[in-house]
Amino acid sequence: MAHHHHCHGEHDHDHAEDPAMLYSLYQKIDTEKLECLNESEEGSGKTVFKAWDDRLDKTKFVESDVDEELLIYVPFTGSVKLKGVVLIGGEDEYHPRELRLFKNRPPLGFDDLRGEPDQSIQLSRDTAGTLEYPVKVTKFNGVTSLLMYIPSNLGAETTKIYYIGLRGEFAQAQRQGIVITSYEARPNPADHKTSDYNPVGGFVS
């Protein structure tokens, strides 16, 4: 297994130096709602969002189907301030050339992505996850979903991705609406009981 300077994270007291902690946002993805368009094998797009320690696992990957394009809709379970992206692509010309990021866009088709992305990243070939692409934090604050669009690769007919790592800060979703609803729902039976027992209450008083 290849080791590089990141692997000293175990000995650091600062979790910020530990890649396993840095790239843990995959745990905050709503995988049930994650979608990948043009994947050759259904459900394979979900497999590239995995633990840092599993990033070199070549048994799980997503490959495009009819051309080199891939579109991944990544919904989070809360709000994210995205700071960086790591992408391990396929061998040689199967590696993506560009990544376009769209913040809080619904999961639409390829034709709906012809506009300007919130950020476009030119990718270099990376087979070990040693490159992190910084994200414009001012643009990627309050991210509840992320569209990741791969328009092209380095020359192959299809595109392969083994790993996508997301670095950033996570905030739990506001649950005020749900709390209010539950509080409103609970008194209803009590109200009924009160009205049902009004005669008794009147009798006692």
C-alpha cells in the first residue's frame, strides 16, 4: 500500500492533519437520494464516495456508459461549507479532464447544465489522491446539494472514477419545522380530552 506524508495523521493531535477526518463528508451524504447519470452500472456512482482509507480500492468505481460524460447529484443531510475536492480517476486516458460544480441545483439532465458552473476545475491525473483542488468557499457556503459534472476526459471513449473526497464543514439541518409540527400534533389529542371531559371539569369546580 502506498504511503505518503498524509499518513502521519495518526500521530497528530490535531485532527485537521488526519486525512481520514478531513475527507469524512461522505458520511453526510444522503446516499438514498444520490443520483448518477450515464453510469454504465446502476448504483456505481454511489461507491466512489467512501472512506479515505478505501480510496485505493479499485474494485469499486463508476464508469460512464455511452460517452465520457458523467453527472452526479450529491445531496447532503445538512448544510456544508465545501473547501476542497480530491478525485482519483481512471488509468491513462480514462481520467476526467474537467470537473464542473453547481451548488444547490436540482438533479436535472445534461442539457440543463450548459450554463456557467459555480466553479470549474481543470483536473490533473491523480491515481493516489495526492492532489486537492481548493473550492471557492465564499461560493460553496450553505451547500445542501452538489452537482458534479464531468464533461470530458483525457481521450478515452468512457470516463472512470475510483474516488471522490470532499473536505469541508458540516452543520446539522435545521429541524424547526419538524419540531413545531410535532408539538402541534401532540396537543391535539389532549385538546380533545379536555373538551371531552369539560362536563367533568365543570362538575369538579
